[in-house]
Amino acid sequence: MKHQSPTPKKNTTPINEDIRFKEVMIIDEDGTNLGTMPSREALSIAQEKDLDLVLVSDTATPPVCRILDYGKYKYQQLKSKDNRRQSSKSQLKELKMRYKIEEHDYAVRVNHAKRFLTSGNSVKATVTLRGRENLHGDLAKDLLDRMATDLEEFAQIQQSPKREGGRITMLLAPKKS
């Protein structure tokens, strides 16, 4: 059986001669509306200015086209897509521990929290209580308060220690620099 190579990604935005509408509304590179005209006439105006005619909205009546530098337009679209991707990278990281945690293990949790906060993530610190440990909620709260003071140069408290059933949680957000 013969394998077919994947089809190359087709340019989805119609430009210049690919625009198949009789009449289009034209917006100049300055943003001024030039009105409705035949697409051939609009293409000749764009070519006179050494720019491209780009279809912006084909659902409008009449379809809207812009006169602009297509290379720049595609670059700006790519850049805005990257910016959206970067902005959504912030996550919520969770650190779990018990109130009877050893000193070294506590230091490891604090170092993890520092690393998460400096990379722009929020931290949810959780102390789990089981059975009779539920009577010692104040010790768990003290542990979370201690963690907040140890991390005060990296984080600001978004939600102070709060009891949620068998656990006590605290939310820390990275400090704005």
C-alpha cells in the first residue's frame, strides 16, 4: 500500500487574487473605511500601494477586506498567539504534608514552594489530618503560618489557612516584582 505524504497546511486567510467575492468593503492601512467596491478595483488599489488585500471577515455583508502588509499581519497573529500561550502557563501547584512533618522534609517543601513561586506558579499548601489528628488543627494552622513567613519574600497570601474537612489549606501567589 502506498503512503501519501500529509497535505501541506493551506493558507486559511484568502489574500489578493484568492478573494472570490464580487464586491467587498475596503479598510485602508490607516483604518479608514474606503467603502464598498468591486474586489478587482480594491486589489488594484492595494497593488498601487505595494500592499496586500486581505479578507478579514467573510461573514459580513458585504465581506470586509483590509489593505495591509500580509507578512507583518501573519507575524503579529503568531506573536499574539504566543503571548496567549505564555499567559496561560501559570498553574496551581500543590504541596501536601502532615502537621508532624520532620524538619528536613519541611525544608524540602519550602524549597519546592520557592521554586514554584519564582517560576510564576501559585502554590496550594495542604496539611492533611487523620483520625485523632483532627483535634490538633491549631498545630496544622501554625505550620502553614510558619511556611507563609518563611516564604514572605517570594509570595503573598492569597487565602489564609482555612479548614476544609480533614485538611487545612492555604493559597500563596507569587509576589509581583
